Amino acid sequence: MKPFVINENQVRAYALGAIGALVLSFMLGYVTGIFISGESNSDLALITDENSVIQEEHASGSNQQSVSNEPAKLTQQKQATDESLAKQQIEETAAAEKLAQKKAAEEKAAAEKLAQKKAAEKKAAERKAAERKAAERKAAEKRAAEKKAAEKRAQKLAAEKKAAEEKAAAEKAAADKKAAEKKAAEQAEAERLLAENDTQSMSVTESSGNPSDDTVTSNNKRYYSVQAGMFASKTNAMSFIDELAEKQFEAHVTDFISSSGATKYNVRVGRFEERNQARELLREFQKSFTSPAYVVITQ
């Protein structure tokens, strides 16, 4: 069932119809009053003058016919007006219904369009969220791969560092072992020479061009010195003495003729009456120099 809608035009039409009905009612009452007044005047005229009565009757008859025809005409006009109003009302109702249908159709179309727009926006938002989620997952996978690669590189570097440290430690151990073996050999050689000197009471006769040197001792008393080096050149021997002086070691040069007939130059440090004093000096010497050194007996 369609709703009955009354708009402003219909209200205006109803108001005009009501006003017209009131006007018609007023006119009908007015005409009726005239008719009654006319009958009274005609009776009075009959008493005073017959001619006037005839005229009045004739006039009264004309008025009565006019009055009798007037209500029918008014009724027809009212009926026509009512039909026009009813027709206008029907047309206005149809127009209102058509307008309501059009408005409903427009609202429905707008609602459908809005729903489609919201559905498209929802779909776009879901697609965007899926793309963002996929991008985040891809970024997380990339970070995980980079972290794994970094850990692998770190492990590789750690392994290389450890291998290098182990290699360096091994090389150092080998070098230390070699140095220790060399030092032990040198020490053994020094001890051997010292033992040989002790057993054979070796006496080294040296000449330095100064008659007050080792040879000038009473009763061939033995002294102990540190043999720091042996050179074939006196210049090299003197350079070594200068180097020893920089380390606070006082040294001297003595020469001798070797079994091959060549002149050799010994660089010796200190001259002590006790062997332990010479050995103490030897330990101090070995802290500053790596060249072979040992304690010898001199006169």
C-alpha cells in the first residue's frame, strides 16, 4: 500500500476549496433571503394596486424562476469544482508518488553506489594490507638472510683469526724453541770452553801494544772476563766497543795470532778476580745483546 502524501500545493487547493464552499453557501443564503423578502413585498402590492400586483406577480414569477434555477447552477459549479479539486488531488498524489518513487530510486542508487564505493575501498585496503604484509615478510626474510650471512662471515673471520693466531703461536713457539735451542747450544759451547779452560788451565797470551796489560800480572794470576765478540777487523771491533759503551758496558780489545797466521781481535767486557762476578756480568750482557758470549780466563 502506497502512502498518502499531502504537499503544500494540495493544502493550498484544499484551502481554496473550503473558501469557495463558504462563498457559495453565503451566496445561497443571500439569494434565499431575497426570495423571502420578495414574497412579502408582492402581497403588500396586491392590497394597494392590482396592476402593481400583476406586475409584482410577474416580477415575482421571474424572480422565483431565477431563484429556482440558481441553486442547480451553483450545485453544478460546486460539483465541477469538487471534481476539479479531486482530479487535481489525484494528479498531485500521482506526482507525489512519482516524486517519492524517483527519490526512493535515487536514494537506492546512491546507497548502492556508496556500498560499491565502500566495497572497492575495503578491497583496496585489503590489497594494500596484503602487499604491506608481503613486503614486511620479504624484508624480514632479507634481514634474516643478511644476519645469517653476517654470522657466517663472522664465523669465517673468527676461524681465520683463530687459525692465524694458532699459526702465529706455532711460529712463535718454533722461533722460541729455535732461539732456546740456539741459546742452549751457545751456553753449552760457553760452558764447554769454560770447562776446557778450567781443565787445561788455558792461558791466553795477548798483546795490545801496551806493556801494562794482562801480561803485567804477578805470579800469572788468573782473571775472568766476558768474551763479547771476535772480529777479523780492528775497526769493526772498535765499532762494537762503542755500541757496548752506549749500553754502559766497558770493553777493551785484545789481538792474537790464530793458528792460520791471521790476526784476530777479541772484544771482552770486564776483568774480575771471581768467576761469579763475570757470570753476573754475562747475564746482564745477554739482556741487551743476542750475540754469543761466554766467560773466559785471562792473565
